[in-house]
Amino acid sequence: MGLVNHTVVTHFILLGIPNTDGLQTILFVFFLAYYLCTLLGNLLIFSAILADSRLHTPMYFFLCNLSVLDIGYASITTPKLLANLWGQSRVISLGGCMSQVFFYHFLGSTECLLYTVMAFDRYVAICHPLRYLIIMNWRVCAILAAGTWITSSFHATILTSLTFTLPYCGSNVVDYFFCDIFAVAKLACADTYVIETVTFTNTGVVAMTCFFLIILSYVCIVYSILKMNSAEGRRKAASTCSSHLTVVTLFFGPCVLIYTQPQLSNVVLTAVQISADVATPMLNPVIYTLRNKEVKGALRKLRGGQTTAH
């Protein structure tokens, strides 16, 4: 058999958001505003929790982790998207594309696992209040937090390795606004059954397991709340869980659509993806701040300290 010459792909071209010709300037301002709000909001939450010793508790320790994740998650795709919109720089190197795939699934999986850990934390706080600080001691919190990051790194490494061990010898035009597994794997000049199956299975198992554990935690929490005699106690317990339930819904909603409905049109898929990548990281600090007097107090204290320093 004769050898066939193939051109090895060294970079990819991102087509960007579909059907947005002539709207680049408006979209640039829109996404830049969202990105800056995401950075500012999450940095404020992180700084306020670190500065206020009253918030040095397991719940706020995990919230700090969430703020770091949201900053990283928003930074995977948004800076490159802004560069594409502003300067029409659609080229991304092979290494850059690999980084987007890895960190997107690394941070996304970490956030999914972290929401599960936060649900467990709320379960212990409400269902076992007298033993809360014994069960959720700092060693346990550190192990749970580190476990989410380490487990997700293996998850992302497997998916990234399978994606980029495929041969890419044809078109290098990615019909999307960033490098995701399905958009990139379409360009491979080999059978993509394995990577598609592993991605659906791996991502599905992680997401469904986390979702099931979160639901289980909240079934126990609701049962405990209904058994409380004090109306004030029920109100306070429900309030501490409402913020977490809201951000869980915002996170899992787009994930379900993206990874269970791959036949969605590019326009719908992109809109859902953008809401997950851009809007959710910005809304998380707003949700936790609006419904949390302790965080509001810490932010006022932080602002007061900065004013005094000036």
C-alpha cells in the first residue's frame, strides 16, 4: 500500500458566534461588561470572606472555592472570544485549543463536584446541627475540596488526551466560538466513536451522580425542615439553601441541553453555551450576596476598611 501524505494541523480557526455579522462591536462591549462584572464580583466575594473571620466556616470556604472556579471558568473562553470580536483574530494554536478543552472540562467538572460537596455541607448543617463542626472540620473540608480538583483533573486529562490523539489532517476550521470536544472531533480524519462515547459516558456519569446526590441531600433537608417546630428556624434553614439551589439550577440546566441534545442547531447550542460560560459565573456572586446578610456585612466591612485606609 502506498503512503498517503497528510498535512498535520498546527492551529485551528474559530468561526465564532453564528449569525452575528455586523454585531461585533455591540457583542464585544456586552461580553467585556459581563467578564469584568464576573471578575469584580467573584474577587469581592473572595476578598470579603478572607477579610472577615466570622465567615471562616466550611460553607464560606467552599464559596471561596466557587469564586475561584467562576473566575477561571469565565476566563477559558471569554478573552479569546473578545479578541475574535475586536480584532477578528480567529486563529488559535494547537496548544491553545488543547488548553481550552482541558480547562473547560477540568473546571466544569470541579464546579459540578463542588456543588455536590456544598449540598452535603448544607445537609450536615441542617440535619445534624449539633455535630456540624465535628463532622465538617477543617481536615474534612480540605480533603473534600482537594478531592474535587484532583478528580476533575483526571477526568479532563482523559478527555483531552483522547481528543488530541486523533489525527487531524483535513480542515482546521472549528464551527464554534471556542474549542470544545465535539466541535474539534468533527475535524478528525479517523473514527470518533470512542471519544464521543467516552465523553457522553464520562460527562454523563459525573453530572448524573452529582445531580442525584444533590437531590438526595435536599430530600433529607426538606424532611428535616418540615419537622422543625420553629417557623423562624424553618425560614432560616430554607434561606441558606435557596442560593445554592438557584446556582445548581443555572449550572445543570445548560449542561443537560448541551450534552444530551447534540443535534441542537448551532444557534441554539451557542446561546445555551454562552449563558453557561458567561452569565452563570457572573450571577453566582450576585445570588449569594442578595440573599445572604453575612456576605453583605462582610462586603460593607471590606468597603469600610478600604475607605479608612484611604
